[in-house]
Amino acid sequence: MLDKLNYTKKCYLLLAGLVLFFYVGYQFSFSDTFALQDQIKEKEEKLAWLKEKEKELPLLKAKMEEFEKAYSKNDSLAVRDKLTAYISEFAEQNECLVTEIPNNSSFSNDDLNVQTNTFTIKGDFNNLLTLLNTLETKHKYIAKIMSARFYTVSDMQAKKKSLFLTIITQSFEQKTS
């Protein structure tokens, strides 16, 4: 039968057989190898990511301990007292004046206690901004700043404007059953 075919047809037939051989070979062995190679690469990337995150674990544990230490007291007045003491001390050192100290304003339901405190401080812009920044960074585990508002009040008799900062903080305490 191959004797009846000319040289060009034999080459086409051989080429078609070769393509069929490569396709079948790819389907039975190479495709599985490539799929496994992709899975290995994906798992190696995940392993490298996990090793990188493992290095961050001591830092996260330290932050969690700091967080737990800040919230370990069940006395909700302690949060207000800590903030009042810090803000008052800051005001004395930086020529500011605390004009409003918060009352105990809290909300409680079955699972959570929420305490809201509002402080009003009079001073210059740089000192008030420093106070705000310090509260956000150093006391972020005690209470979260929900609002900060700068405003001025004009004193017509002294012909002077005074700058005030009102800070609203909230602290959350989960009730234990």
C-alpha cells in the first residue's frame, strides 16, 4: 500500500503520524508533568510566604500581649482615668488647658460595653496636633479616637482667637460569660 504513494504523500503521512504521536505522548505523560510542576511552584511560593510570615510572629505576639494587657482590667473607669491623666499631664507640660473633662458616658448590651469620652483642650496648633498624634499611636489599645475637631473661638474683649481641639474617644470591652 505504501508503494502506491509518492514521496510527497509519504512525507505528509509521516508528518501526520509524528504530530499524532506527539499529541498522544503529551496527553499521557507531559501534561501531567507540567500540571505537577505548576502545583510544585505554587506550593513553593506559599511555603516562602509562610516562612516570611513566621518571622513576623514574635512582633504580632508582642502586640497581642500589649493589647491584652491594656484590656485586662474590667474597670471601665480606668480607661477614662488613664486618658484624663495623660491629657492633663500633656496640657501642663505644653502650655495647654483642658477645658472639658468627660462624664462617664457608656453603653452596654449583652456582649459589649462601649465607653465614650469627649475631651476639649485649648492650645496652639502644634501642641494640639502632637497630643492628637500621641493619643493615636501610644494609646490606641486603650481607646480609639473616633473624631477630632479643631475650632476657634473669638474673644471680643481681648481681641484674640483661641484654638480648641475636641477629641471623642471610644473604648470597647467584651463581656465574659
